[in-house]
Amino acid sequence: MNALEAIRNRFAVALADIAEPDKVDSLLGMIRPAQDDKFGDYQANCAMPLGKQLGRPPRDIATGLVAAVSLDDLCDAVEVAGPGFINLTLKEDWIKSRLTEALSDDALGVQKVEKPRNVVVDFSSPNVAKPMHVGHIRSTVIGDALAKIHRFLGHRVITDNHLGDWGTQFGMIIYGYKHFVDNAAYTADPVVELGRLYKYVRVIMDYHGAVAQLPAAQELLDKQHTALTRVSGEQHEDKAALKKQKKDIARLKEKMVDQQALVEKLQQTIAGAQSDTGLMSAADAHADIAKSVLAETVKLHEGDTENKGLWDKFLPYCLADINRLYDRLNIRFDHVLGESFYHDQLAAVVEDFIQRKIATESDGAICVFLDGYDAPMIIRKQDGAYLYPTTDLATIQYRAEEWQADAMLYVVDHRQHDHFDKLFDAARLWGYKEAELTHVSFGTVLGDDGKPFKTRAGDTVGLEGLLDEAESRALAIAIEQNPELEESRQQEIGRVVGIGALKYADLSQNRSSDYKFSYDKMLALRGNTATYLQYANARVHGIMRNLNVTPASLKAQTGDFIFAEPVERQLSLQLLRFEEVLNDVLVEYKPNLLCNYLFDLAQLFARFFDQCPVRDADSQAQQKSRLQLCALTSGTLTTGLGLLGIESLERI
Ligand code: ARG
């Protein structure tokens, strides 16, 4: 058990006597690690709100609590400070026994949760047949880390890659295959040819789309321009009117910037296509391409033999393509149940919604009207087609019934937040009230300019190229750091460090925010990067190697811990906080808390190593104690990185 939990358990008993039952949990939440070690190791700040609730001076309450809580075996000093803070300092013996336990335990003393849940993690879930891009990395690495941490803490986890394998993109490649396939290229490399067909159809569709959209876009821009001229020309004396005029001008200008950008983008799309005569003749010959693509998709969904046959033929190639990336990222799923898996169940889902009177017909479409939203959730279109939400409802039913899920976590881009809000409300209306349904959303990956990360040409950045670049840059660093190493080892380091850096750059950000992607930053040897942690970890292994011990040999004959310098106690406490942090990660599904923890640990270790000689320790016993701290540090770094899906190396 971790210190925080132990302290909270003791306080829970005392709080039960004085606080209202429904307040106890939030009061216990106010027991936290101390911000500064002059306030002890942990701090209980619950006397302040309790004072308000009970109408008594917080200091009296704190004193009463300290007298009532039994902490003798756990804490040395328990002090009431200031208006009623309770500062707690752990007993050294308690810390040392926990360290000894951790050293002899593969799980580093981290205990499993008391109430394991069945947790489904829906992550990665790309739309196949389109190349995976930088945006997909976030869902993939955050989801994988959350799954691993849940599992480590004893939950029963089911990971599921909910592939988009049934959407319009298949209509596009089916159409492309029927009209534009290069048979020799397809035979030589189907994935490349299917990718080309997807892009080719996309470009033609975008061209026609742009041609159709441009006049209206240009007209709006002209109108905005006229309005701006008019407003700018107005003469006002009155202060308020002047202020309003200024505001209107600013607003109009802002709108015009966006509109101008849209017009330019459409013009570029058109000009780009027009510069390619081959493409233009195809575009002219396929003026109705958007409609036809939709028709191919509908035919597929209705079970048309030819289209279903093509889908069956293409899908394995699409899967092989994404699996290559998963292999490089070392990511596995328990299930890969894509949208197509649920296709047969959709009609019944809609029927059930109608029967239960939670869906109604509106203009021929079947809609679920939910409180608090402007628009309903459509589950069947007028033309009979089912939609993304319909599939997701079927998926919830399946996960609840087949897997008895207690929680379903959806690691998906924040732009889908409206979809998930509605989906979860609809699912609850439908009767799935028990399971936790959470959209673990995340922000956008930005380029240096603060705009969504794109290549120079304005395309989305492919995931494959990203991995190549990260690996090759990490290899350059490995060669620079260690020119003598044999080439295959350097390659291995480049791979582990490069992929690790990419994953960590993402995981170390608060997932809700956008973040700026930078190869230089993520591969930096200093700062909160995987590279720093990996080099630090290898250094700890090096210390042990130099003294001819291994974590296993230390484990086999644990000795006493000695705290000669304050930093030895600090490092120990940080090591023991591992379990606490892992539990914290799962409160709001934030892997960055684990990253911060590992970074603090590595920094603390550097201070320890600076101040506490290991080879030249004062005594054998002290050397052993310090080596044990080394073993625990490398164990925690390796396990922690592993839970983030990041490999580590004993030698770099
Ligand atoms: N395929 C979707 C996309 O790329 C993400 C799916 C997320 N999972 C889900 N159950 N809706 O946008």
C-alpha cells in the first residue's frame, strides 16, 4: 500500500466520526504530498473546509483530528501548522520496509486495486485505406499507455481498435479501382496502388468540390469587402458609435482573413488540378464523381456482390499497411472489430430505438432527440443509410453485453466531442446506465507556426515518414554520443530512442491541449524527454555494472537501507510514490502525470548520484544501500517507460 492511501485510510476512520458521510471523500482528497519538504512529506488540508462545514475554528479541528487519527506506526511527526494545516512526516523505518518490499517484488511493491473493473479501451481506430497521419499517433500512444497502466494496477482490460473500415473511403477506392486502376502497379504492390487510387479520386473530388464552392466563396468575400468599405467610410462624432465602428471593422477584417484563406485554398486546389492535363481530362470525364462514389458505398453496404468482393480483396492489404506501423510502434490490440463488424446489427438497433420510443421519424430520417442539444442524433438517414453514431450504439451494446464492460474509454480527437456527448446520452436513454462512458479527448498536433502540423506542400504528415525521421535523427545522436559502438547497436539505439521520443513527446503533454511538434525538442538530451530518461536509466545500469551487481543479484540478498544524506530519503520517498502516481493517472486518464513523475525521479537521482558516492561509499553497508536505490530507480524508470509503451536499454 502506498503512503498516501495508508494515511487516507487512517484519516477516513476519524473523519467518519465528525464529517457528513457524503463529504468524506472530498476531504480525503485534500490529503496530498507536501509541496515543500519543510512541511513534511504529506499534508492534510481538510481542517479548513471542515471548519466551515461545522462552524468551528479549523485549528481546533486539526488538533482534534491529530489526536483521533492513529498514525504512530506510520508517521514520526504530525504537526498542526498555521490556520490548521496538518503536516505529516513518515517514519524512516516505514519507508525502509516499503523499499525492501519493493526491491523484492517484480511489480516494485505496486499493489493491485481492490476492485478491478472490466475496462474497454477504444483507441487508434483509424479509417483504413487512407494513409495514417500525425493525428493518429496521439490516440494510439495515449490509448496504449492507459491500457497498460490499467492492466498493471490489476484491472481487466480489453483493447479494441475500432477501425473505420466501412466508410466512404471504400466507395472511393472501389470507384478508383473500377475506373483508374493500373493493373501492373496493382500486381506489383497493391497497397501502393490502392493508396494512389484513393488520392487520385480524392483530388478529382476536391477539384469538382472547389469549382462548385468557389463562386459563392468569392461572392461572400466581395460582400465582406463592400461592407468593410462602407463601415470604414462612416463618420462618427459620438464616442460609443466610434467604438462600435472600430469593433465592427476589426471583426469584419478578421472574417475576411478567413474567407480570403478559403478562397485561396479553393483557387489553389483548382489550379493544382488544372496544371495536370491528364488529371483534368479524367476530371472532365468524371464530373459526377462524388455522387458515384456515394453510390458505390451504398452498394457495398447493401451487399452488392462485386463491391463486397472488392472490399474483401482490398481489406487485407489495408490491414497489412497499418499493421506495419503498429509493429514499428510495438502496439497490439486484443480485438480489431471495425465498423464493418457491426453492420448486420444496425437495423435491429434502430428498430429497438423506435420500439422503445426513444427515436422518432423526422423528414424520413430516424432521430434521437436529446435534451440540451440543438440538433438531434440521426441514426438512420432518409435514404435508409446508417451513420457513424448508429455503429457506435451497436458497439456499446456489444461491449456491454459480450464483455461486461464496466468502463468504455474512447481515446479520440477533441473535435468529436459533440458526437460522444450525444452518443453517451443516447446510450443511457437506451438503458446502458451502469458502465462509465468517457471520451478521453486530446488536442491537435501543431507545427512550428502554431497551425495544424502539415508538410511544406500543405499535406498532412504521414506517420511512416515521421517514424523514419525520428529514428534517423536519434541514430545521428547515438553515433555522436558513442562513435565506437558497432553499427547494429547504434541502429538499435536509434530505433528505441527515436520511437520512444516520439511517443513521449505526445504523452508528456496534458492530453487536452494542442502541442507543438518538434524533432529537436523531443530528442533533446536535457529536459523532460524520453531521451533524457533513457540516457539516465542507462547511466544507472552503468553504475551497477561497474560494481558487478545486477538488479537481480541485489534483489536476492536485500540489506538495510541507510539514509546518510537527505537526498537519499527524498529519492526513496519519490520511489515509493510510484503506485500513488499510477493511481492518479487513472483519475482523469492523464499519462502526462506519469511522465512528470519519471522526470522528477531521474532528476532526483542525478542529485543523489552527485552527493552520494556509490563506489567510494563509507562502508560496504552504505554502498549496498545506495546500489539498492540504483536498482529501484532503474526498475522504476524501466517499468514506468514500459507502461508508456516505451522500450529502454541497459546500455546506450
Ligand atoms: N475512425 C474514427 C476516426 O478516424 C475514430 C473512431 C473512434 N472510435 C469510435 N468508437 N467512434 O475519426
